[in-house]
Amino acid sequence: MADLEALYANPEHIVVTAHRGLSARYPENTLLAFEQALAVGCEAIEFDVHGTAEGVPVIMHDHTVDRTTDGTGPVSSLRLAELKKLNASCWEGPHVWGGYRRKRSRFSGVTVPTLEEALDLLTGQVALNIQVYAETREVQERIVELYAGHGLYGQAFLMVSSFAEAEVFRQLDPEVELCVGEDRANCRRHHEFGLRLMQPWREDVNETYAAELVGLGMWANMFYTNTVQEFETFWRPGLRGVLSDLPDVLLRYLRSLGKA
């Protein structure tokens, strides 16, 4: 289900977002990880976007390629042709505890995807949470062009770091759905800014916070849980979704409860 309104229509339904795809089992932020997230039934996928030296939006979390590929250097200093020569399967496991960089790549032929390639694969199949790390106006404009060109209105949102950056994207296209990483504990500020989506840190979530979200009519996806135990520790009624490196684990658990 790609439609955000439909996805969050039922307050009893918990939306599990695949963080960088099925990233604890497959190379993060690759088409392979996205395909595997689709295969286990994820309703939403999160990924990160940087710009290349010539301004092409590509899928990568870090500012450099050092951790996840067999190359080195800032993404913004490499041209697309150079990035495409790299193997993007050098990290294994979750993005935090338990993850590690391999001495050799895990899979052959796994490359750094462009944003366009990711959208070609995913548009219409799942909701999209697109974390933006755009260093230049050129990259920001290209992201908005691809968002509009793929008809992502109502199906995807851009997660940006600050309210100032959100203003830039509003100027480029007022209809683009936005979520802001700044001041995540203050849901009223986000609501007054005209946002309906939030991505709170799990440590900030408590009963009061969740109740305020409900009162404001906002949709909040908690970041993050990778185990059932973590989910039970941090989850509060009123939240609407959760991001996970192991979405298959959470989906099995939530389906057993009739909540996914």
C-alpha cells in the first residue's frame, strides 16, 4: 500500500518501515535490500539520499562511501560513473550494535543505486520515507523533480534535518510531503509548522508525548527497534509506526497480534 492516508487510517495498525531496506540481512540502501523488504511484506521503506559530484541524487546514508563500499571518499566528490564501479555490499548486520564492515564484499554486482533507480523500483508498491542529505541547491531541485515526475504526492515524504531546510523544499514545491528531524521532542512545533508526520527518537517517547500526538492528529514513526523486546520497551499507544533494520522480525510479531 503506497498511499499515506490509507496506510495510517487505522490507529490500531502499526506501520513497519524497513530502515534502509531489509538492511540487517542484505546490503543497506541497495536495490537488493529494497526488493527483499518488499518480499517480506513491508508497507514502507526508508532510504537516504546524497548528491554526486555532478549533482545526481544517489542512495547512501553516510557522507562517504568508506563504510558500505569497497571505495573511499565523500559521495559529493565522486562522479556517478565512479560510484557505479564500487561494490556496495561491504557492511553486514544492523546499522548499530552487531553491524560490521567486511574485509570482502558479500555479493557481486551490488552497486550504489541512483534515486531514480530506487523510485523506478518502488513507486506505487510501498510508502517511501526519503531521508535527504542534499548539500547543494542543484541536488535539492533534482530530488523534487524526481518526486514530482514519479507522482509521489501522497505516497512519499522527504525527511529533512531542519525547519530551514524544509522551507527550501516548500519553496521548490509546496505540495511535497515533509518531515523534519529538528526538535523531535516538540510535536506541537512540528504541527504548527504544518507537518503531519514525525519521526521521534525512541528515548523521547512516553505516554504524554504519545497522547499529544493523538490530540494533534499526527502520524509518528518511532526510530527505531530491532527486536521484540526493544519494541515492547519503547512502544507507546498513539504512535503509528516504527522503523527497523529487521522489519521481518517485527512484522511476524505484530501479525501474531493482528496489528500489522
